[in-house]
Amino acid sequence: MGRQKIIPSGKLRVVTVHKLQATSCQRRYFWQYIMNLEPRGLRLPLWFGSMVHAGLDVRLRGGSAKAAELAMRAKDKELLVDAPGISQDQQTELHIWRSIAPAMIEGFQAVAGGQAHLTSCEEKFAVPLFGNVTFCGTLDGRGTCGSKSTLFEFKTAGQISKNTFSTMAFNKQVYGYLSSIPTGIRPEQFAYCVLRKPSKWLKRGQSVPAFIEELKANFISRPDFYFAIWTQPVGKNAVDDVAADIVSAALDLDTKYDKLIETDGLHDPRCWSRDDRQCHDYGNCPYLELCKDARHWKARAGAFYRQREIRYELEREELQEA
């Protein structure tokens, strides 16, 4: 497979929640959203989370377990199209996670299926902020939970703790997405749904079917451990305050872009400071090796990274032919 051309961004046209979150380390933002780099190879958490989302979309819209499994297989195939050669060990691991995903979906369905129902999923939105800058995102799902209209956000996570929901009063993703919906048709509440990935793995000599049956029994006996649904009414002040956070953060970013474009520093990593406190959050940062040897980053980028997926059409306006 030949190397794909990587095209950097030359202007700011789109902000997303993930893009703004990445600015907590400016250098990470530079690698990911200015140089548009992402590591080559399969990113297992993203792959697994996308499969689970595909299954939930079907199951919570009234589809059967079989239909949900077919949707997950289709998403699996789609995500692996551009993945480079996967080792035998990785193939074995993927096979096990493919078996875990349907079991998780059915565990969540048993807990939430009677109250959570989707009417739409994966809705993209674009809200103009100022000048040429637009706030873009994708709603996981809309529907009802209980008897109330609801915006759904789904997450797969390694753990569920009190801290998981400690900032729900101003969660930028939830309230930012709510701000994209006009007041008159805004849902009454949001539901933040977390599915905990099992930490246990196959025992020596245990077959995959036996392992999955063990997990299913765990999902049934410990639903509060594996699944959580946090619901909260939508307050107009909370939505407005987070919308203001997004505009403020976007203005700061836009100002930096303007200044660096003027001084021809937009594509210089030294103009985007590193924050070493974030290098090991949630495991190693995928751009850590670039930061360690920033003077030779171009050689490393060409060998170990590829063009980041451009998710929104407006984002293509940012791209600048190198």
C-alpha cells in the first residue's frame, strides 16, 4: 500500500468538541488538527466503540439482536478496509472483542430496552459561530427515555465511577450538541449512557464461547457495574453557558490562527507549546514520539502516521495543498 498524501490545514473553518478538547495540549492539537495526522494501524478503542454504537442504533430502534449483529459486522468491515496488515495475535484479539460486543448490547438492552428508544441516530449538524467559523458535530441519537424526549450520548469505557458524571452540569459534548437544536424542538432531557468494557479476559484453556457465556452471566448479575444511564433535564441556562464556552474557546483558537498565519508560523510545531502533564493521560498520547524528537518529526510522520479522517464537508475548506 503506497503512502497517502497528508495535507495540512491552513485556516480555521470548523470547530468540534473533540477539536476544542485537544487544545488542552497545544502541541497535540497541532499534530492532530493542523498537520492532520493520525497513527497508522487499527485504533482498537475507536473500532470497538463504533461497532457498539452501530449495534445500539439498531437495537434501540426496535431491531432484533440478529439485525444489530449484522450492523456491527458491516461497521467492522468498513473500519478495517484501510487498516494495514493485522498480526495473528491482533486477529485473535479482534475475534474476541467481536464476540463481546453483541453480548454487551444485549446486556444493555436488558437494562434499558424498556425505557430507551431511538427515533434517529448519527445526525450531523453545523451551527455558524462567527466569521467563517462553524461548530460541527454528530448527535449519537434522539428519541425517548421513559416518557420524555431525549438526546442520547453513548460511551464505551474502561470504568464507571462517580467522576464519570461529576461534570454533567456543563458537559461540553452534551450541552454543546443540545445548543445545536432550536429551543422550540429541544429534547426535555439528555441520557448519558455508559457501557463498561469487561476487564476480565480468557482464562488459559477457556474457549471463546465459554468466555462469552461467563460474561453474559456477569452482565445479568451485575448490571449496575457494567451499565449506567444518567438522565438530566435540559436547562436553558446550562445550554447557553456551554454555548458561550464553545464560542470563547473558538475565538481564542481563531486569534492564534490569525497571528500565526501572519507570521508564517502556523505549521511550525514550536509555535504550539507542549504540556507534559498530558502525555500519559489515558495511556500514552499517540503523538508522544513526535514530541520527543520534534526536529525530525517529518520523517517520523511519513513513516508512522496517515491523513486524519475528515468527517465534515466544511472541514475540507481548511485543507491546504502542501
